[in-house]
Amino acid sequence: MEYGSRLKLIAPFALMVLMLTLLPVMAQYEISSIVLQVYEDGYVQVNMIVVPDNYTSQVEVPLLGEHVENIIVTDGDGNPLDYNEENGRLLIYSGMSHLVNVSYYTPDLTSKAGIVWTLNVSSEVPFTIVLPQNAVVVDLSDIPDEIAGNAITMPPGNQSISYTLTGIESTSENPGESGGSSNIHALMTVLLLAGGLVGLAYAFRRKSRGFSGRIPTREEFEERLGNLNLNDDERRALLYLLDRGGKASQAEVREAIGLPKTTAWRMFKRLEREGLVKILRGKKENWVELRF
């Protein structure tokens, strides 16, 4: 066969190999942290840490809000990364970065009725809201996971926080106004403490329905699972964790029950939302721990 003929046969194959080599890898990722800094004018700065899967060159992250401004995307060392914004999502060219920091501003998460502001967020992972210093919380859609000063960590789901702004930053020298500010400070402290006590009571109530922290027998555990709305894969995963002493890596559980990675990830998230497991995030892999 002549050289030219051989070249014609080889060229299409070589082109296909080259295209496959250059094809970007689209894979899963994990959102490690979401912090929402709320400002008095209703704008919210969204700060998100994304952990791409190994060998991922691109990740596509949904934006919280239709209108966003001042988008900044960097790797773990603070180096800027390229991205495209389209249809409410960020397509980030992460390369070989193990960590991606995303930051932007949006006015779409808050609304105001009279003097009451309400922030609405839908998230598949827990997130922290940092309210203005002069904010007083008047309503919460769920019991917070944690309250620390003006920072409130909420569980996953469709959550809302309503608050008012007291104007305690006023520089007036009127002694009466100063006393009013002190009273407002005290009121806010009482509200936050009350929220913390409610959270502790809720946690105690959930724990009391379990096994008081002890490891149950398999028969006791199976009886409890029978009273829960779980599918077969979830029951098998929880029983496997029990047999392993209450803790195992996500990969180990996934392989033991034969689930695809994405399906298992969603299952673990649901079990965590139900308070049945706790996901422990590690540097190389995540672990799952039973909540007795």
C-alpha cells in the first residue's frame, strides 16, 4: 500500500484520538462551604468553596440569583480561574485545582415588606448567613444548626430568615437614644440565646428518640429502620455502617451496596438531612458516621 493511502487511513483515527484527548472532563463536585454576607441595602455577597472531583477540568455551578455582579473565581492559592456565566450557572475551568473559591454579589435573595427584610435561600448543603450588626431576627423557617453572634448556620433545604434593622449604628449623643441602643443590643442577645436554647432542645429531643448515644444491637436497629421511610439502598447502607462500628468511608459503603457515585452522593445527602448520618469531610475522601 502506498504511503499516501496509509496516511489517509490513519488520519481520521489520529484526529479522533486528538479530539478525545482535548475534550474537557465534566464531572461532579462537592460544595464544601457557603457563606452569605448580608448588607443593609439587601445585597448579599455569596462566598462558596467548591471541591472538584479528581481529574476534573471543568465544573458547572448554579448561581444563587438571576442577577449577579463582581464575580471572582480563584483556585486554592488565590490565582484567578477562567469561567463563563450562562443561564444562571457558572462554567468554571478549574484545570487541576483541588479547590475553587467563588464570590459574587446579588440582590435577588432578599425582599422587604414594611420594616421586615426576608432572605430566602434554597441549598442542598448547610450554609451560613452573616447578618448586619444591627439586625434583629424575627422569624426562622427552621431551627439553626448553629448561632454565633450575627452568623447563623442553617440546615439544607428551602430556608428563610426574617429580620429588621434597628439603626443601632447611630452616632447620636442623646443619652436617651444611647440607652435605647443598649436595650436593642440586649434584645438581640436574648433572641439569639433563645434560638440557641431551642436548637439544643431540638437536638436533645431527636437524640432521645434514638439509643441515647449507645450502639444498638442489629435487631434494635432493624426495628427502628422499619419505622422510617427508607428505600432498600438506604437501609442496606445504614446496616452496613452499623456492622462497621458506625463509621465508614463513602466509597466503601458505595462499593459495598453497588451504587453509582452520583446516586450514592445524593443518598448520603438525604440521610444527613434526615439526621440519620453525619458526613465527615476529609482531604482525600469523605466518611459517613451513623447518628444513633
